[in-house]
Amino acid sequence: MRLFRSLTLLIALVTPTAFADDLYQVEMILVRQNAVPAIVSRAAPEDWAAGAQRISPDSFRTPSLNPEVEKLTADQNYTVLLHKAWQQTLGEEASKVAISDGTEQFGQFPIEGTLNLKLGRFTDVDADFWVNQIDANGLVTASERLKQESHTKNGQLNFLDNGHLGLLIKITSLTAPAPRPVPDEIPD
């Protein structure tokens, strides 16, 4: 019997943490900062999504950061390029998703990129996005690139500044209990 308990404990200790993955909503806003001169980089590679999973259409959610988008749109200093929200599981192993917008031409999109997310005390975010100019023949003629890594705090809106391009991202747990509201008065 003692062996059985020891074996059970050992299995519990070495079981992969994949069971601990939780469901999160990820929402992102890609913006161009108009006051900062654009930096045109080499054209986006054809394998821009290398190894990334596409987000399934049923995972997309209604964005909650619409007030922020309205403020950015009203300000002449910013151009909102992309705004998407979806749900996905996050855990201690990195999860890389491919995100695109616009009409695909020869595997390229006007806006394309990847987000690599890894859950820890904070969420590690590795963002790699391309804003492409595509000619009449469907070829990418020029690109702007956002390549930024950050440790973001979950449940809060975070800004990844990359000069002329920026990324607002909010990662919220869909399984953790909501924080209790602060009382109006603290009892004596």
C-alpha cells in the first residue's frame, strides 16, 4: 500500500503541466504612430507564419477594447491597422498563432504576423508583424515591421512600442474568478 501511495505521488509530480493550461482571451490592436517616420524594412518573407497555428474562426470573439480604438481613431497621431480578439489556451509551453488581415495574394496579406505567448508570472509575448504594400500583380513591394518582445501583466492593457508601429495587447483569463470589487467604505 505504501508503494501505491509513493507511486501516485511520483506520477503527480512528473505529470506534464499541459493539464494546467487555462483558457484566455487575447485582444490586440496594431497601430501606426503617424508622428514617427515609417521605417520601411525588407519585404515580408513568404514563410511569415512558419510553425504558427491559424486561429480557428470559432475562436474569434467580440472585441472589448472598442472605446480605446475610438480614441485612437479620433486622434490624428494614430492609425488603427488591425483589431482582433480571440480565445485560446495558454500554459507554460509557448503557443504561436498566425494573424492576418486583408485579401490574401500568393500567401501574403496586407497585414500578417505571429504572436508567440507563454504563460508564467507574467505572459511572455513575442510579436512579429508585417504591414505590407502589395502591387497590382500581388507582389509585396515594401513592408513595415514590428518585432517586439515583452513581459505583459495579465488582465491589463499593455503597449509594445516599436517606434512607428505599436501593439496594444490585453490577455485576460476566462477561467480565473473575477476580482472582488473594492468596498465603498472600509468597516471599522
